[in-house]
Amino acid sequence: MTTNFTYRLIAENDLTPDDHQRISGLLVKAFPNDVEIFSQASYCYSLPEYRLLIEGEQGVVIAHLDFERRMISVGGEEIYVAGVGEVATNPDYHRQGFGSKLMNKLTAILTDEFPVDYGILQCSDTNALFYGQVGWYRIHQPLHRLYQGEFATVADGDVMILPVRKTIDEWQSDAVIDLRGESW
Ligand SMILES: CC(C)(COP(=O)(O)OP(=O)(O)OC[C@H]1O[C@@H](n2cnc3c(N)ncnc32)[C@H](O)[C@@H]1OP(=O)(O)O)[C@@H](O)C(=O)NCCC(=O)NCCS
């Protein structure tokens, strides 16, 4: 169990080539089905605004996520979100609480530094268990987003949301979510 680790929040434009390389290295290990993508880029779909890292000794990236703030609409209502992507713990450090620590740090950042109405992400049912334990809610409703150069709607976007400034009861759970751009 690693006890020496630090959190680092870094703006996308401040990442060094070495940061990109170390993040890509983690994502290649964490997402074996997407090696082709992450061996060439340190993110997928929408360009992130910030990275949140947990780093260990000798600069090893233990865990990573990225987020971008955006005004989306849900049932025609303007909602300010932080779209979260590329959540991953280095497989050498799985099930040691780092993923949870990372998500809890994100909640603190979205509450104190970058207030948004909700966090939002997409994930499989398997990972929904993990996010559910750190305050995120599973929702099943249509999602409209830019995908491979075209806007299209899927019947169930496999979305999870984190209430920050607004509550779970204020979320319109029967409306179309329009991301007005790519997913994260
Ligand atoms: C999902 C992921 C980030 C979890 O990271 P982690 O550091 O291992 O998570 P934690 O140690 O904080 O786990 C907290 C709890 O979440 C649940 N959990 C974590 N991984 C899980 C898994 N693979 N299956 C089921 N539950 C899981 C467990 O309840 C766990 O508590 P426990 O270990 O006491 O049982 C990590 O498995 C990962 O990087 N997976 C590959 C990339 C990925 O799929 N990312 C999500 C994209 S949406």
C-alpha cells in the first residue's frame, strides 16, 4: 500500500509533454481495449479543461481524471455541468481506495473552486457501482451529443450525475440531455 502520494490539479494548457506521456501510459494500461487511442493521445472525445492526478513516488501516475465545464440543456433548461472523462486507476494500484480518493477530491473541487450544478459522466453498469459509492446517481434517459462528426440521440446515454449546486430532485429525469458537443 502506497502512503506517499499527492493530488495535482492542472489546466490542460499547462500540461508538459512529459505529463501527457505519463497520463497516456496510465490510460493505455487502464483501458486495454483503447490502446490505439491512448497511445496517441492522453484523452478521448472532447478536449479536457483540467486534469486531476494522484501521483506517487518518482512521478508515477496512480490515478487520473479530466473534466470540462460546459452549459448543456436538459429538457430545454440550461444546466451548468462539469463533464468528466478518462477516470482511471493504474492497475498496479486497483482496489486500494485511490479511485474513491480521486472522485472525492473532484467533488471538493467542484464544490469549492469550480462550482457547477452537476458533474456528469457516462459509464457501464459495472463501473456504476464504483461511482455510486462516491455520491453519483445512475440515470437512464436519452442523450443527444456530437459523435464522429454528427449530432445523434441515443435512447439511454448510460449517464451518471453528481449533484453539486443543485439537488438530485431538481434533475429532470424524463427529458432529453443535450450535451451540445462531444462526450467526455
Ligand atoms: C473503476 C476504477 C477507476 C476504480 O478504481 P480503484 O482505485 O480500484 O477504486 P477503489 O479502490 O476506490 O474502489 C472503491 C470501491 O469501488 C468498487 N469497485 C472498484 N472497482 C470495482 C470493480 N472493478 N468491480 C466492482 N466494484 C468495483 C468496490 O466496491 C470498491 O470497494 P472495495 O475495494 O472495498 O470493495 C478502476 O477499476 C479502473 O481504472 N478501471 C479501468 C478504467 C475504467 O473502466 N474507468 C472507468 C471509466 S467510466
